[in-house]
Amino acid sequence: MSLDIDKECWNRWHPVFSSLAAKYGFPAKSIFQLASLLRLHSGEGSTFRITGERWRFVIDVMRRGKDIVDIIAITLITRHNQDDRRNGAVIARACNIHPTPADNNRPGGPHLRWYPVTSGGEVYQHCCDKECTSPDKSGSTSRGTWETSRLRIIQKAYEQEALLLRQLYKEATVNASTSFQASQQDPQSMNAGVARSKETSTGIDTGSQEFEGFNHLSQGQSQHLEKQRRDEVASLRRDLQSANIETKALRARNIQLDKDNARKSATIENVQMEVIHVRRQKANLLLENNDQMARIREQRLLISDFLQKNQELQTEVTQHNEFAGLNKQLEAEKDTLVEQNEKLTNKQNNLIKSRQSLRDSNADLEAKMEKMERKRIRMDNKFNKLEAKAQSQEKQIATLTAANDEVNEVREANIELNENTAKLEGEKEEAIKISEGLVEQLTELENELLQSRTKVSQLWHDMELKNEHDRRNETALAEAQQDLKHRTTTHSNEIEKLKKDISAKEAITQRLQGEILCLQQRSQATPYTPRRPYGVEDEPPVSARELQYQRTISRQANEKASEMESKLDAMKLAMEAMKSELQTEKAEVNARKAEVDAKKAEVEALVKKCADKMNAANAKETYTVSLEKQLEELRGSMEGMLGRVSVYQGKKRRRTEGPDFQL
């Protein structure tokens, strides 16, 4: 069932609920939260008990069904596990007879008052006839004494509410009597007088909402309303008759009271003397209170100064927190840079390993080239021998047979050359692939270096606001990037040249293979001529054209071998150039590492500065804590003084407000 809280009641109790939520952990701050909290309690009771972590709350209300008309009191009790004395307070309506200006500054004042309850529910002082100067233990346990003290204070609040309702009822009856007399004199104004009396009476009655809805009825229901008003006028006449009877009794009582007043007139003079003495004491107390108020003002000024200092300290603390956040960001970026540096070192190690493998492959190639050179020297020697044999015409047959044998050897040598060329081509292709992988790795390294440089430039931009040193570094980085781009372009051009050279070599090898095939065909076409014994006539010698043709073939082979050697030398030079470039890149990476280390040192210096500032802030916080303790001590002393003043005022009140003095 949903509960509706009166807005006037909420406006009166709103500061009390806000202070309870802020200081004592009450679970509701707004009217909607309070309605939802009270909705959890089933039934139609007028007392709601709520338990928190450190405090217990008891709310006493006036309700009609689901409508909460007013809140009578709120009781605040500490839980037993938090405080053995079970201290607390009862917040209820302030007394109209004995106002307390000191409580006007409390939440809800001056309409509401906080009645302190200490030492297990014992009340030392609150209001009027319920007030006492010593603990009033009415129960064997602290819970029983708490309940009695709470009910006693709530009883006083109910009494004040009843007195107010009676006063409003009397005013309403007076207004109704005057309106009735006016209606007898003027029948046309009877309805207006009845309406006024009804409005005044509904201010007392809790059913005012129903009467307010009458103004919104239609014209067809006016007759029914007139009948009701006539009935109400008859009831008002009866009330007036009863009121006349009560006035007669009151007049007789007033006569008796006048007689009593005549008897007690002698005692009034003595009371007046005592009143004069009390007034003098009151003047002295006023002077003391003025002195105390001046001290309180000074203390408030000190408190305002302390609050300003606390605000300044809070601003400094926020600044330190911002610096701490920046330090965390810098540390995170530093960790990322360290990880990137580790990755770069790993890639450098991989490149070193690949270089070593290339060196080993180069060594193998050199060994194979030495073997080829040895074979070439052998071929040259064999060709020289052929030329020497060709000069002698007498030994042509021997030379022919030797030539055939040597041609076979040349064929085998050509086959070996083809195999070696195929192996060299495969190794060249592997070297090209390795060079392409190196180029890709270099591009990745360049990209990662560019990313690290951009991050470092951003850090310098945030920390040192773009100093001249940063600009110089940026220009140097731009130049280095241009150099790297130029080198990459040169590498790509060289790789293209190498590819062209390899294609040219492949064409030459194809030509050589074709020529070798032609030689093989010609050698097969010439018949084999065996050696003849001694004394047999020699056959005619080989023609000079064939000898010249063989010589030209041998020369072309020598030229092609020399071209291959020169190209291999060029490849060696290119590999050495690549090695030198890699060494220069290593030097650049080391320089960049040195720059990163320097920036790390600067970041560590900033972290130390921030730590020093945090230590200073902690010192300021300790100073503020000590000041707050001093303020709490001053507050305790002031509360003790105010308690003593309230005790003295209670004593004075009892002296000046006896039954005789009230009469």
C-alpha cells in the first residue's frame, strides 16, 4: 500500500531528515524515499521502527489510512554494540511556553527541538511539568527507561497538539456564532456565514480535504449541499447552547477566583520582590551570555578561517591527485616503450642471426667460386695443350683422339657448370628472398621507431610544453626519416638491378646451354678415327676452320666465366654495403635508446617531485586533523557551558513560574 505524506509536514521536517541522513545514516533523504521506506511496514500503525548500522530510529506519526497527516516525533537511539550507554535524542515539537533560543540553530528550529537522552535512556531535562533535575529511572533495563522517556516527551507533544486544536475549535465556534446571528438578521448571508464557520472548523478536523472538494461540485448538487448546510447550522445552534451553559459555569468560577485573588494579593508583593531579585540575576546572566556570544563569534571566525584553509588544502590535494594520474599515465607509456625496446632488441638479434647465416652462405659461395676458378685454370691448361698439339701436324691423329677425349671432358665440365649454375641460381633466389625479408623487417622497424618517436614527442609536448629542445629533436627525426626513406629507395633500386642482372645471367646460361648442345651434335657427327700403327700413312689433318671454331668457343666460355666472376664480386660488394648500412642502423637504434633512457630519467625526476608534493599534502592533512580535534574540544566545552546555562535557566524558571504566579 502506497503512503502519501503531507507536503507541509515534509517541509517542516525536511532539514531534520537531511541531517539524520548525513550524520546518522538514515536511509531516506527525499519525500519519495521516505514514503517507500515507510511502505515496507505493513499494517496501519502509527509507530515505525527502523534499524541502521549504528543507530535505531523510531518515527511516531498521525495518519488516516494511507495519508500521513503529521509527524509527532523522531527518536534516535544508538545500538548496544556501538555504545553501551545507548545515548540518543528525541526530536519533537518545541514548547510554546518555554522557548529555547539556543536550539534555533539546530535542524528544524525554531519549530522543532532536539531533547538529548543519555546514560541508558535517562532524561535530565526537557519541558514543563515533565522536566526533572535528576535521572528518572522508570524501568529495570535501559530499553524500558528509553521507552518511558520517549513516551513522556511524545505525550507532551500530543498535549500541545490537543491544546492547539481546542483553541482553533473555540475560534471556529465564535466565528460560527457570529455568522449565525448575522444569518438571523440577514437570511441571504446565512450561506456565507455557514461556509466561513465550516472553513474554520475544517482547519481542526483531519477531514479538510473532503470539504475542499465541495467547491468543485456541479450546479445540480447544490440542493443537496444546502440541506447539509442547514443540518450543520442546527448542530451549530446546539453547540452554542452548550457553550452558553459552559459560560455560566465559568462566570461562577471567575467569582470564586476573584475571592481567592483577594486573599492572595498579599503574597503577590513578596513574589514581586523575588521577581526583582531574579531580574537582577537575569541581567547578570545576560551580560555573561553576551560575553559568551562574543567568544562564540570569535570561534566561528576561527572556524571559517579553518574551513578556508581546508578548502585550499583540498584544492592542493586535487592538484596532487591530477599529478598522480599523470604519473600513472607516464609510467604506463614508459612500460609500453620498454616493451617496444625489448621487441626491437629481439628483432636486432634475429637480424644478427640472419646476417651470420648470410655470412656462412657467402663463405660457401666463395668456396664454390674457388673450386670454379680451379676448374677454369684446368680448362685453360687443357686448351693450351690442345693448341700446342694442333701446331704439330705430325701428331694430328693423337691430337684428334685427345681432342675427342677432351671434348668429352668439356661436356662433363659443361654439365657440372650447368649444375653449379642451377645451384647458384637457387642460392641467388634464396639471397633475394632473404634481402626482401630484411627490407620488410627494416620497414617494420621504421614504423615501430616512428610510433615510438611520436609517443615520445607527445610526452615531451605534455610535460615541457614544446621546448626548443623538442623542436630540434623533431627536425633531427625528420632528417633521419628522410635519410631512411632515401636509403630504402636506394635498396629497392639495387634489388631491382640485381633482379635484372639475374635475368640477364639466366639468358646467358640458356645461350650457353644451346651452344653446348650444338657442340655435342657436331662432335657426334664427326666419326671416331682410331690410332694407326707405326709405318702406316696418316690421314689428312683436320681443317683450320674447325680449329678456329673451337678456339672461339673456348674464348667465349672464358669471357662468360670472367663476367660471372665480376658479377659475383659485385654481389659481394653489395652485401658488404648492406652490412655497413645495418651497422649504421644499429648505431642509430643505440642513440635512440640513449634518448629514451634520458627521458625515463626525466620522468623519474617528475615522479620524485610529485612524491615530495604528496608528502607535503599529507603533512597539511595531519595539521588539519589536529585543528579539527581542537575545534571538537572547543565544541565540547561550549556544549558543557550551554548545558550549565540551561540548568540555571530551568531553576530560574521554576522559581518564577509556580501555580500562584501563573494565577
